[in-house]
Amino acid sequence: MSMLFNNTRFESTSKASARLIRRCSLTAIALSCALGIGAQAQAPAQPAVAPASATEIAQPALFDAIASRAKLLAKREYKPLQANIPEALANMNYDQYRSIRFRPEASLWHNESLFELQLFHPGFLYREPVVLHMATDGPDSFVQFKQEYFNYDGPAAPLAGVAPNNIGFAGFRIHYPLNSNEYKDEFVVFQGASYFRMVGPGLAYGLSARGLAIDTAEPKGEEFPVFREFWLVKPNPTDTRMVMYALLDSPSITGAYRFEIMPGAPTEMAVEARIFARKDILKVGIAPLTSMYMWGENHTRFVDDFRPEVHDSDGLLMAASNGEWIWRPISNHRQLRVSSMLDENPRGFGLLQRDRDFDHYMDMEARYEKRPSMWVIPEGNWGKGRAELVEIPSDSETNDNIVAYWVPSKAMKAGSNATYKYRLRAMDDHVIENTGAKVIRTRIGWGANPGQANPPPASKRKFVIDFRGGELDNLSADAPLVAEMQKSAGNVSELVVRQLPDGRTWRASFKLEPEGDKVADMRLYLKLRDQRLSEVWSYVWYPDAI
């Protein structure tokens, strides 16, 4: 089922084709889409990973050279890369893998820059190592695997000496003095397919970003492009930003990527992606974000857990080109749900973790209140398309079941290419450009009144939406604030707005009586006479949610 309402498109399907991504094994998804990279895949006696000749080109022209290579690769038939990883490494268990530790003193650029890189050992789920290069003018740019980079402790001790020196690495993490000058914190990690994470000061890893998403939530199944090679540009000793490049490949598409990483409050990353279609692609997701949502304030089913909420993100925020800010709370539905917000040249979108109160999570280990938000700021002309939100049913917080990305309205055909530039911002919940009142919580319950003699059916729901911030802070309790509401289906009654006792929060509430099994797509915002004071609360209610 699909529908358009107020620039919103939403779909529902019960197909299990949308893949649920396990956060503990992100690179496992790459095993089914290993990639051949240029002539390397044709060599009869191929090492596990081999350097590429592209690094012999001067660094200022390196990005163009990688893009040319990606374009050429897209014209060739896709061939999986044959990674020759020793059986002992491929079959190691989790305890063994976590007992292999990188030695900090072996970090790239150790004591030579504010940035340092630590490398991940191949093996366990990470069976397809990536190629790392130093972006230099000479031929000796390949970062060679060395046993002495790692300590093989405890159960991993028998694995010392197993890996050959040409095996490559499973990925890398970047360190920088983010929180203090005395210690270099890990704040960016690239590991698995095209996944990467980043954080700002005082935050902990949560949601992930990706280089590209292909056919997410489509019946034929999702394809996961992979970063196969990276070129690292060594920063000067006092540089506060770092540049690197990557080659992306998959059965359907190739790409060249430039990343400029800027740690701070917030941490930002400028991304340029030049992508080339190898075949016709049904759906390309630009600037994809992947997160987890189990339950929260808007959950309508009982959960046998002491924690009130469990999620890495609690909503999708979009800055539309018409000036609107639209907030859509996330849900863990019974079935796969796909919803979209249509736009042309959006100003931004992202998955946010707005709830920052420990008492709302009560989890001393996970510390969900410290998980970062991720905000995408498009640059240049992105044209017409939609911000798409995918919500996958999940019964475990170890699953990443939320995906958001931009889908261009013009599909990519074989031989076509496109360039996208954007900035990623890792932060708390504060998008500085969003200055109006914000939705701080959404609660849903039965629409009956206490003690009602003839209560309505359970399908009648009461929605309570609380707003705070912006000009609401300056209003008295008797200000004539009202809620402007639109809906696609159902009957709404008892729509009221009132100030809460704290004197800062304003509550809009109403009751919805659905029309049979019709989906209700709703929009609501607060206004004072003709002045809009809040962002738009956007919610899709599915009758099977209870």
C-alpha cells in the first residue's frame, strides 16, 4: 500500500526481504557481495590484498584518479574478490577476536600528528580485508600488515604468526584529543562494507553512517556496497582536520569518495561521492544512516524489561526546502514500514537521539542517553526526491533496524553517473539551525475516559504531544496558542493545547478514531494567531499497532 499526503509517501509490506543488520557483525553483510577491484581480480596468483597503481599519482590529482578508476570499473563485469584468509582466522570465535589487540604505540602517525590511526585485525566475521594506502607520490604507499602491530592475548595466543604479511586489515579507527589534551580518543571508525561511525565530545558510539544504500527494503533484497581501498593523507603536526579517499564497489555500482574529517563540538565530516552505475538500479540511498529502536515513549505494547526506553535514535528530523522543520518519531512496528517525505533540494535530514535523560533509559551499561545524533547537510543541487525512513521489526537491541537516506527521483541507469556533496554532523540532539519549539515526547494510549460507562473500542487512540523551546518560553499560560492539524484518514476530536505546570512545556492532545484499516498520516504544529511557533509533528498511525 502506498499513499501521498502532505508531501508524505508511506508503504507497508510483510515481506522479510528487508535485511535486519546485526550491529555485532556489520561486515558479515559484505560476505555475499565481495568485489573485484580492477586488474587485481584477474591476477591468477592473487595475494589476499594487493596495492593499486593509482597511488603513484600525485596526491592533488588522486581523487580524480580514483574516480576514473571507479568509472572504468563500472564498465566491467562484476567479479567477486577472492580473499585468501587463513582458515584459523576465518573460524576464530568472538573471544579470540576481541583478545587480539592493536598496540597503540604502533599507530600510524604516532607522536607525529594530532591524529593517529589504529588498525583492525582480519578474521572472525571480517574475512575480506581492505587495502590501505598512504597518499604519497611514491610506489611504497601500501600499508603492510605486520604481526608486531598486535598483541595476541589469552585465547588468541595460538593465532600469533598465522596471518601472512600481505593480508591487509579489517578496517581502522581514528584517534584525536577530542575530550582532553592528555588523551587521544577514538572518534571515527571504518569497519565493514561501507559503514562508519563518528562521535563528538562526551558521546558514545551509536548509529552508523554508510557510503551508499542500494535497494533497501525492496522485495528483491538489499545490496551492500563495500569500501575496498582507502588512501590516507597524513596531516601536518598541528592540523585539526584530516582528509582521506576511498574506492567503493558492488555488483550494481562503483564510487570514489572524499572524506574531510573535522573533530570537535560537533564533529563534522565533509563528503563528496562520485558514483557510477554498473547496471540499472531501482533505488539508490544517498547519505544513509543506520540506527536501532526497540521501544520508547510512543510504544503501545507491553515490554517485560526494567528499562523504560531502549533506542539509539528516537526520530527522523527533516529541514524541508519550504522552511518547515518536520519531526517524525520512530517506532518498532509489527511489520516492515517504509515512509517518505517528498522535497526538492532539502536543507537537511537526520536521525536524532533527542531524549538525553538517563532516568528515561536506566541502563548503566548501554548509556543510551549518550548516543549521538547524525545530521546530513546537502550541498549543491540534489534535485527532487524523498527522505525515506525504513522501520524494520526487531526483537533485539543488537539489531540495527532503522535506516534513513535520500532517494533521488531520477533512478540511475547503467552507464549513468552522479555526484553528491554533503556534510555529516555528529552531535547531541541540538540542530543549531532549528530555532523553533521542538517536540520533546509523543505518548499514545487508549482513547477512553476514566470511569466511562460505555468506553470506545481500543482502536480509538489518544495522542499527547509535548513541545518545548523557542518562543514558547516567553508565553503566559493563557496565551491563545492553538494546534493546526491535518490528517489523511480517521476522525479527530478533543484537539486542545495547554501549558504544563512547569511553565515551559506546551501539550497538544487529541483523540483519533481510525477509519477501519486505513492508515492515518497526521501533521500538527503550534501557532499563535498567524505565527507558526513549532516544528511539524508528523506521525503515521497503523491500526495494527495495538
